[in-house]
Amino acid sequence: MLPNFGCDLRQYLFQPLDEDLFLNIQEEITTSFYNYIKGVKIIKLGIFPFEINSGYYANALKIVLSLAFDNSELKVTEVEVDIIWILQEI
């Protein structure tokens, strides 16, 4: 019942992979994270381009997020996500 929950990363689809894009995605993730998740702090958030060797022309991003939980025995947890937009077969 939260229509705005999460990140709208689709708005960045087909954008050039440059520093401005990475900063915009980082801001989108950080804002959404702190709006909906309590008791967790972002330690590190990195967004990087990466290449895939699959026979397809694609844009690909790697998002690395390190979190620290308040009042928990867990120290730091790292989450890594690969986002791949396949544009066409080569």
C-alpha cells in the first residue's frame, strides 16, 4: 500500500553511463532508502559501469551498498546488485 516505495531506476534507462548518471542514481537510492528503512545506516554506496561478454550490446551497472544496523549483533552487511540493460544482439 505504498505506491512510491522503492527506487524508480527505470527513469535512467538508456541514459549515457557517465558521472552525472551515477550521482543521480546514488541520490535516488539514498533518498528512497532513508524514506522507508529505519534502524540502518548506509556506510558505502558505489555505482560503477561494467562490461559483459555475452554477445549482446548492453549497458550494465554494478551497485554496491554497505549497511550498518543499529542495535544489532550484525556489524556491516554488503549488498551487491548487477543491473543489465540488454539493448540488442550483436
